[in-house]
Amino acid sequence: MAGAYLTIDDSPTPKTLALCDFMTTHNVPAIFYCRGDHIEQYPEVTAEIVRRGFVLGNHGYAHQRATGLHLAEVQEDILKCEALIDAAYAQAGVARRGKYFRFPYLDRGCGAWIVDYHAMPSDDAAIIQKLFAEGLYLDDTQPSPELLQKQQSLQTWLAAQGFTVPFDGVTFPWYTHREMSAAKDALYTFSTADWMMTQRHLSKDHPYKTIDDLKRKIDNDPFLHDEKSNNIVLIHDQDELKDVFEALLAHMIARGIEFLPID
Ligand SMILES: [Zn+2]
């Protein structure tokens, strides 16, 4: 059976606890990468996520692109969210097991690039570029040395702060390249592309327009059903997307994907 880690971005929202109910019913563990500004809005929901046995990750305070910020501003934004996550664990009376972070928009500080594609074999680079490019408006323009330096500085800083990723057993050759596997922030190996179902995005020229389209994306993914490697699945917690979340999660479960504990 294929194993996958469920990673949920943009929590908490007024729908979060309903998602927790759904996941508990289906025995699905998950990590919620929370926005600090949302934690401030819904502190009790945040503590309740922890009480229910799910894990909190950091998704920045104000959900900004790291490329447009100075290094110190990105660090400050991350630390502001860290303090709120610490407070949520304290409020829940649960010990925190690790520090986990995902960049908003997967903007890791180096502009149009997610990882340094030129530093890896071209076959692997093509797979990763396809994985990340869908809807993220990437191109293969080489970032300036300053941006590459900022991305590197952020990785070094995240490591020094003790950030890690709670994923094991992801063994795709393109993931084992250190640009992916040594990242101190959470990347992914499969995006549900659920966010394309929001009204704001449905009017745009995205490849997926219905839940059935997204189910086909799950069915046809070349890596998601691999028996030998675990996957890291990206999905969102947004007001508009609760039904999409439940439909896609149910579909992945029906397709035999086993969701793995986070720790
Ligand atoms: Zn986000």
C-alpha cells in the first residue's frame, strides 16, 4: 500500500475542526501548516487541533512571498508565527515534538525558482519543475546571485533554529537530490491543486475546473501510487474548499493510499 503524509496549508479557519472530524473518522493523521494571522483570529481552534492529536507547522505570520522581503523580515515573520504555535501547544497542555515550516506560495526566497534545477540531472529537474510549476507561475529564469544567497541563508538559518521536516521514506530519485531532501522547509511530492477550485481561480486559465478533474489528477499521477516510496501530499484548509478537501481525501483513501503519522 502506498504511504503518504498529509500536509494542510493555511489553517486555522472556521472549517478546520470539521476537517479534523472528517480525518478522525477516517483515521487520517496530518500536519497543519498554520498562518500566524489566522492563529490570532482562531486561537481556540488552533489549540483544539493539537488536543485532537494533529501536529502544527509554521506557514509564516502574514503569508508573504519571501522573495520580496529582506532576510531579516522573513525571519521575523517566521518567529512571530513560532511564538503563536508555542502558545497554542501551551494552551492545549501538549508538549511540542518538533519545529516544522513551509514557505507561503512555496516561495523559498529565490524568485521564480523553487530549487536550483541547474544543480541536478536534467531528467530529475524536468520532473520537479513540472511538479512545482503547475499554477505557481514559475519560469526557468536564473535568479540573481543575491536571491540565491538569500535562499541559502534562509536554509542555514532554519537549520540553526532547529527546523526539520517530519517525513521519512520518500525515495524517488528526483527527491533524493539534496536540493529536495536536505531542505529544512517542507516541499511536497504531490499537489492536489485543490486551490484551483476557489471562485477566484476558477475564472483563470488553470488546467483543472472540477472535483472530477482533480480526482483524475490523483488517479493519473505517476508517483502517488508507487509502492516503494512515501509521498508528501499538499492540500489546503480554506473556507471555500471544505467539500473539495473531503471529496479528494475520500478519493485518495478509496484508491488505497495510507496516510502516515507525523512525528
Ligand atoms: Zn499558503
